[in-house]
Amino acid sequence: MSAAGRREQVGDAGIRLVARDGIRALTHLRVDAEADLPRGSTSYYARTRHDLLRLVVNRLSERSRDDAQIDVPAGMTRIEAADFLTRLVDRLARRPIDLTARTALVVELRDDAELRDVLTVDAPWRKRLATVCEQALASCAVAQAHKRVSDLVSLIDAMLMYRTCRVAQLSARTTLRAYFAGLG
């Protein structure tokens, strides 16, 4: 296996560990065991805990890169836009292990701007989500769509977190339809 392939294997194992057992389970030895690698292998790719966190965060970002790649239809009504974005929420939620690990890591890394931002504001999927949201708003003729993007992205992100954490029953369709209905 190539070094890049082994790095992906280590990152994938780290993601599974964090999602299943929590952030404290992310140790070099536990990643070795989870990835079925010889003891000490993870240390070759990530010398320190921060290096290991960086490797896992970067791998998580890579895995989610294409999640928001979707074409936005032109000329939608607000209900159609809400339903379109509901389907996108369902698509983004299709990998609960990644979402669980992302949520745990965002909380753990709240004071580490470099790594936190890779999972949030600088995440490729989130940038693409912002573009899709702006296009959806513009498609249904929402005035000043560019000013509404941040709120809509945050709403979708919150719905994903609620779904991942199973905090409460939440209908993405109902929530998004109410959001679009309330736009001036």
C-alpha cells in the first residue's frame, strides 16, 4: 500500500474511533488496532496527538469534499427550493459516522482555529453548500440572496447536528418550508 493509502487508512480508523468511542479514544495505539496495523504504525504518519488530530480532520474533510456537489434547478418556487434543500440535507446525512466524528471534533477543537476551520468555515463541502444555498435562494427570486446564505447554511448545519446527535425529532422539510415562507 502506498504512503497516501496508508495515511487514508489511519485517518479512516481515527474517524471510526472518534465516532464510536469519543475523542479520548483517539490514541496512536488505538488507531493502530482499529486500522489493523502493526503497533507504532500510526506514529510514523502522525508523531504527536495534534498531528493525529490534523490527519483525522484532513481525512474527514477529504471524505466530505463532494457531498454538496449538486446542480440547482432554475426557476423554483420557494416550496420547491425547500424540498430541494431537504433532499440535500438527506444526502449530507448519509454518512452518520463522519457527521458524528465531525461534531465531536468541532467541540474538541473549538480553541484550535486552524483545525476547527478545516471542519467548518473552510471545509470544501461547506463552501459548496453556501454556493448551492445562494443559487437556491436566487432560483426562487429571494431578494438579496447573498445576504441570506450564512443563515441558511447555519440552519442546515444545525439540522445535520440534530439528526446526528438524535437530539430531537426534526423535519428538515417542515423547517426549510417555514424558513422559505418567512423570507420577505
